[in-house]
Amino acid sequence: MQAAGREAVGLWAGHGLFANNYGTRVGSHLLRRFANVWGCQWWNPTMICWGLGAFGLGLTGVLETNTKEDMGEHADLILLWGANLASQPNTGRHLVAARRRGAHIVAIDVRETEAAAQADEVIRIRPGTDAALALAMMHVIVAEGRHDAAFVADHALGFDALAAHVRAHSPAWGEAVTGVPAERIAALARRYAATRPAMIVLGGSSMHKGANGWQAARAIACLPALTGNLGIPGGGFGPRHGSRAHGQDLTDITAPERRPPGRYIPNQMSRVTEALVDGQVRVLLLFGTDMLSSFADAGQVAAGLARRTWSSATTSS
Amino acid sequence: MNDTARRFADVVLPSTSWLEEVGCKSTNTHLYLMDQALEPPGETRPLIPS
């Protein structure tokens, strides 16, 4: 590693070591600390998972979530948007509690999921069209003046641009894209705008992994802002894989302030693969991850890894 | 051993899986100590010695 030089050394944990100690990610943080203190390459493992969706949420600004307990106690409307109870069973009993309390539950998904059995309404959409559904809902909310103008004025940026953008995305347009009848889209939008608190439980491991899933996350994240559903009990976004509620934060041991300047390869699969192929990275440490399986373009990754000047080490976690 | 390690690794260091080491998991509201449940086989070593 020292002979190759720090910028030619890459650490990649993928979902192996990164997913051990999930939540605290102590092992992954130690690796990142090593990379920061020494100044070698390190890439964020979320890029093979929900990271892109979170990127979309981050761009829009709705990253923090409300808790499942809050959902059970306070939400009057719950949109399970690509969120299936089978993959998030801890949330299940709080959803049932909300329903017993009289909350209205809508399951939006590409198939009849286990969550559909707990829903008052099931909306089946074509895969990859979640952004279109959110845009068409916003079209209705804005066109009919159902948004929370005071909240938007006080807490949101870019409303005029958003309003202009959604003008072209009518429920009829939405129907053509999503397969959901226009009147159902309009009814959903009206119900969402009229019910407060209303919570959206996003599937952090479903639509976020599809093509352009981050655009869907961006579009959906505008809905709670538009309707003043942020910062209130029972509103906003519900628990999501990889998310945190307000105040849930752990000490960061990764020492980002100690990272020396360097020629760093960004957190993009295509750029990382390029660096393997062109030889910018010559020593690679893999921590319990099968890069050929989890990276896009496995052929190129294999071509990069097959270069003969390699000295690599792999642990299996 | 996974495909990447089998085809391309020059050095393979055996490591423990999560059941073979002490761990800590966090959810939105709680931290959980995850006790070691199995003896680490062979020469496996955890990244963080416990």
C-alpha cells in the first residue's frame, strides 16, 4: 500500500463490513477513519443500495423521519409508498395501531404486497413511475390551491418554479405514465392535502434502487413541504431504511477534518470502475463484498481487476 | 469465498461474520448489544478485536 502511494489505494466495504453493526457502522467508520487519516480512496457503500434515493431526498431537504411510534399515535393518513411491511416488520404493529385508531392507509406499489392487506386503498402503479404520480398529485394540489401557502412562504424555497413545472403534469398525463386512473390520482392528492397530519412511509429499499429512483425521491419529498406536513407529530416521512429521526445521532469517529487534500475518485460506480481500468487505483482492499456482483458493468470491473499489476487483499466478512 | 475474491484476490484474509463477533446495532430509537453467538472458525479474525 505504501509503495503504491495513498491515492492508488482504495477501500471498498460494499454491503459486507458496512452492513455489520448496521446502524452504528462501527467497522465501516473505522475504515473510513483510516482512509481519512491516511488519505486513500474510500467510497460510500450506500451507492450500491439506497444512497441515490437519499441523494434525491437530500437535494429536496427532507432527510429526517418521524418515528414509527409517532406514526401509530398521530398520523391520520398514511401513504405506504413502495414500503412493504414484510421488509420492515417492526413498523407493522404501529401501522395496525394507527389503523385501529381510524387512520386511513393507502398502499402504493407495483404489486399487491403484504402491506396491501393492511391498507384501506391499494394503488398499483407501473414500475419506475413514482415521480410521475407525485408530480400529478402536486399538479392537483397547486392548481386547486390546496397547498399550505403560509408554510410554503415561511419554510420552502422554489415554489414558483415547482408550480410552473407541475402545470404540465395533469392527472391525465399521470394516468398515461403510471397506469393509475386520473380520478384516483386527483382523489389521492385531495385526500393528502386535506388530511393533517399525513405521513408518507417511503420504501427506502425499493424505488430508491430503480433507474432514476432519486428523481422519485425528490418529487415525493416536495409533498410534505407543499402541504405543511413537516415538523409536526404524525406528519412528514415515516421510518425508512437508512434514515434517522430528529435528534438520533451518534458520535462520528471518521475524522473527515483530518483528510488531506488528494486526487479522490468520487462516489460513482462508473468513476470507480474507470479508476480500476486505467490504473489510478492499484491496490484494492475489499471487506466482505463481492464487487463483481454488486457493481454495475461487471465485465468492466472484471477487466479492471484482471490487470496484472495488482496487489489486492480481500477479507470475507 | 465470493466470486471477486476467488477470481482476483492475491491475498485473502478470513474474517468473522456478525454472529462470530461482538457487535452493536442501532435502530431509530435504541442501541442493541449483539453478543457473540458462535465461536470464530479456523483463523478468522474480526476487524475490531473484542
